[in-house]
Amino acid sequence: MIKKPSKDELTGVEAKYIGQLAQVIKDIGVANSDGIGVIKIYGETWQAKSSDGCEIKAGQMVKIVRNESLIMFVEKCEE
């Protein structure tokens, strides 16, 4: 029987990135880019999409809410 880790037992990408803040370095949600932008966290760059489809400009801070393959899904941080 395979046990799915609980929220307190997350490992890998979930433990390191989910819930963390990152900086947008390439606009997210722009129509001609399939909505994919780029974020930077821990000195690494990741492709990112907005979790609610809104546009997020470079320079803004976002919170990583989930990961699908090599794409991080983010939401705007409250200003």
C-alpha cells in the first residue's frame, strides 16, 4: 500500500517551494506567452503561471501555491 504524505510530511518540490515567496522576473499572464512567465527563488528561475489567470508584472512578489511538472503556479502577494 502506498501512503500519500500528509501536509506535514511534504518532501521535494512541495516542501522547498510551496508557500514560499518568489520574485517575478518576466511578466506572468501575458496573452501571447500562453500566460507563462518566469519567477526567481533560491537563485533559481522557474516558469510560472498565475493560479487565477491574472497578469502579474515583473518585479512583483508572488506566493507559490502549487507545482505541475516544471511550472509553478503563483498568486499575487497583498501589497
